[in-house]
Amino acid sequence: MTRIPSEVELEISKFCNNIRQHTYVRSVDIALATVLILKKLIGESTWTDSGELIQLIRSQANRLNEGQSIDSITFNIIRRILKLIREESSRILHGRHEGDMPLTLQGFSETVSRTEEKENDQTLNQKSADVTEMDVENVAVQKPALTSDNVPMINLKPELMFSLNEYNFEIGESGKMISRESIQHIHANELILTLGHSHTVEEFFKYAASKKRKFQVFVMEQAPYFSGHIMAKNLADLNINVT
């Protein structure tokens, strides 16, 4: 079983404590913290191939998600990174992402034809090799073929860390990207209903207001936390019409 470095163990414990104590204010903070933990787990733990790495992450999934729901941000990030490992493994093996298929019937037929030709060539070559080696007493044991479950760490790790850095950047920028879409969804003099407080929703409204879009927001307070009061105050401070 893969051993987790003590430094990573401490980071995981710290993350779990922060979740229990509600240290993270925004959902994006939880997402970024989860990615950071998994980057440390992948980068600093000792694993040999993609299959072992997947088992390592799965072994920590419930621990990282302790105290959260099954559809939590942390669990969804873990699922996404497991999928990313499989995609990178498939790309390393086949030069394409897992699931990529020709979009036309002709393209599919050509792919099948090329595959059959390749398999026929391999069969002929194998038969020739078998005949040649029939009289050899000590035949070398062939190495098992590579699959997406046993891509070596030395090939997978650099590609995976690069993809994780990109994913981390996308998460960090997601709030800005969503906010910039607001003027396409909020129309002039529109009445919008929202529940409680969300930093992403707040920034969504703020961006629309900064572009001189006039609208009214009806905020429900969301008992028992009454976070709607925070949303109403923050929007009112920007002269957005709030009820």
C-alpha cells in the first residue's frame, strides 16, 4: 500500500479541521483547497502507476469528505481529478483523450479498417516470431501490455501536474467568468429572486450594476442562518434596488 508522507497527512488533517470549523467562507475556497491537497498527495506520495494512484486517492476520499454531503464540492473535485487521471493515461497511451471517437460514419469505418489492418499485421508478426522461437529453450518473459490502469508514474506525473495547475487556474477564475455573463442574463428593470448569501451571486449582481444595468433583487433571508441580510446589505451599499 502506498505510504502517505507525514507532511501530506498533516495537510489533510488541517483541511478536515477547516471544513468542520467552517473556516472556508466561499465554495471556491473549498474547491481550491481540495485541489491543493490532491496536488500534494499526487506530487509527494510514492506511487508506481496510474492504477495505484487512483487507489491512493480513493482511499482518502471519504476522509477528505468527512462532515460533508455525498454531492459536496470536495467529492465532485475528487471525481473530476480521477477522471483527469484516466484521460491523461489514455492520452499518453493512445495520443488522444479517452472517449474521443470519429464523428462521422466514414471516419468510424476508416478507424475500424485501420484497426483491423493493424491487428492482422500484428497477428502475422506474432506467428513469425512464434515459429522463430520454437527451438529456443529459454524464452524471455514478455512484459504485460500497458493499459490506462498501469501507465508508469514517470510518464503520467508531469502531464498530470500540468493539467492540475490548469484546473486550479480555471477554478480560481470561474467567479470572474460567471460575473461577466451577468449582463447577458439580467435584463433592464427585471425583478430577480435569490435565496440567502453567495459570493458568486453577489459578484454576479455587482458586475451587472457596474455596467449601469438597472434591476431589482428580492432577497429571501434563509432561516435559520439569515444570510440573506448580508446579501441585502452588500447590494444596497452599491445602490442596487433590494427588497
